[in-house]
Amino acid sequence: MALTQELYATPASRLDSFVAQWLQPHREWKEKVLDAVRTVEQFLRQEHFQGEHGLDRDVRVLKVIKVGSFGNGTILRSTREVELVAFLSCFHSFHEAATHHQAVLRLLWKAIWQSQDLLALRLECLRLEKRVPDAIVLTIQTWEAVEPITVTIVPAYRTLGPSAPNSQPPPEVYVSLINACDVPGNFSPSFSELQRNFVKHRPTKLKSLLRLVKHWYQQRARDIHVTVEQRGYPDYKLIVNPYEPIKKIKEKIRRSRGYSGLQRLSFQVPGDERQLLSSRSSLAKYGIFSHTHVYLLEAIPPEIQVFVKNPDGESYAYAIDPNSFVLGLKEQIEDQQGLPKKQQQLEFQGQVLQDWLSLRGYDVQDSDTLILSKKKEGQALFPAS
């Protein structure tokens, strides 16, 4: 807060000095972060992945670029999050990128765990993050850096090709983008070079302005008011950061109202279906950045509700004790959808779930989504009704 007061007391003529003194990263610190990131980039460029069914047999990374503040030169001091976009040889269209995105994430996941160079960087955490589009996130605790470094990897279709930095894509690119008809923002990484270069080649004063806006936003503009509604109870209002995990919001509600049961929070955009809010996500992940109302349902522990997503994109909800075996969930799926449990394969955060382990053992929580596929190829996923 003292730094914020310092900013408001700084005259316009000295803002450049303020940015240089307080917001720009130190060169030595930035180099330590980039050294670790270069190891990840080198791994991606040199690795050849063995493609799964439906992919090219030899999957290569055509190009890796840094995006976001590290890529465009507007990084704030002590920022430890770096995002990389990896353009892959197996994506020949927007449609293929959408169809095989999850398969590529699985390939990357397996290869990262087998990379001795990345393990030597003290790889501490590797997870799949649900976002638009989904990505792999790894946390590295290097010997040189005091704080851990988070690297996000997003596979993408290289729609622009090896074009010049400031060239414009041909109209056909946008025609194919429109025809792909996918989730809004899902193909944004394909245009990340344009986004990066738009800022990267601008004057220093513009970059300083962007740093000031980011700093102000982090200090002042994040908290929003959330009204929690529950049938039979008065509304409860709290102030939250939309980027903090929803799990923390539930903890605030629990402390305020003394709940011991399991909480389910949901929200609804007018005209749309109600959505359950996952404890692992944040309000920002659901596009909530302003004052909103959420709805609370208190469930009886220890039962949780999980969603199982089929390859066709349809999801089914199942109520189950988190201490139950994975096999118990498969039996419910067989009863409801007709797919024999022996033919089912369930995945969660890139891991294939084993029948005789519990859901709690995989850290499956309320409102999480599991991915269902069929073990054998050449058959319809579900029997005809």
C-alpha cells in the first residue's frame, strides 16, 4: 500500500523514474527466470512426441514463443509466471487443433515427467489447468531463484506460418477461424505472435503506461462484491479477489455462518443455465469480474458431486463418497449410460484412474470433472439405445 501512495504522490513528469525504480524487474532476477524458461523451451524444441490415434506419428514443436508480459516487454517486478505457446506440426487446421488438443496435452504431460533436464530444475508440480484453452502448468523451484517459477504451456495451431513480424494474415485465415465455430478465445494462442508484436515494438513510454495500469489494477481494481444467497437465510455479502480460488470463498462463508457441511456454489447469467463453481477455479475463470450473486447449497458430507465428460462433450453428474473406489464410480456410469465398467477409462488432470484407488487419493473434489473414454478402439462409445 505504501507503494500505491508513492504512485499517487508522483507528478507526471517523474512517472518514468517511478516505473524504473519500482516496477521494472532487476536484470539479474529476470535472467534467472529466463534461464529456467530457456530449458523448458529447449525441451519443447528438441523433443519428438509419438502421436496417439488420430495424430501424426511424429509430433514436433515448430516454434515456441513467450507471450504475455514476458513476451511483450511489460513484465512487472517479481512476476514469476511465464506463458509459452508451442506451435505443433500435428495441427493442420483450427478443427484439428480443437479435436486433438487434449491428446497433445497428454503427450506433453508424459514427456515432461520423463525429461531429466526438467527434473534437474527441481520440478515440483505438474498439472492440467482448465481454462480457454486448457494448458499444462509446471512449477519449478530452481537453485538460483528464491521463489518458485510457474510456466504455462499452451499447444496451438500455427495459422500465421513463418510470416514477417509486422505482416497481416490473409483473409482466408479469418474465414477458416469463423468456420471452425469453437468456444470463443479457444484459438487465441494461434494469433499470439500478432498480440505480442503489437506491444513489443511500441515505444518505451507505452510499455511504461501498461506497467502503471497493471500495477494500479493489482493494487486497487481487483476486489469485487459477492452476494451469497441461500434459501431460508438472509443474504451474506463479502469482498473477494476474483483471482483467488473459490475454495477460499467457501472458507469465508464457513467461518461466517459456522457451516460444517459441504458447500456448493453456483451462479447464473440471465438466459443461460446455472453453473456449479469448482473449488479449484476462480471467479475470473468463469468470466466474473464485477459485482455478482452466487447461490449456496449446503450438502450432507461426505458425499460429493463429480461430473463425467464423454468424448462427445456431454457431461453427467454423479453423487459419490470421495473415499469410494474408482470402480464404484464406473459402476454408476455403467448403470446410467450402459458402458461396461471394464471398457471404461477415466482420467483426471492427465492421470488415468486405477479401479482400486479412491477418488480422494487422486484429490478429486466436489464439482470436479473427469474425462471418460473407451479402452478399446473401433466400437461406439455407448451402446445404441
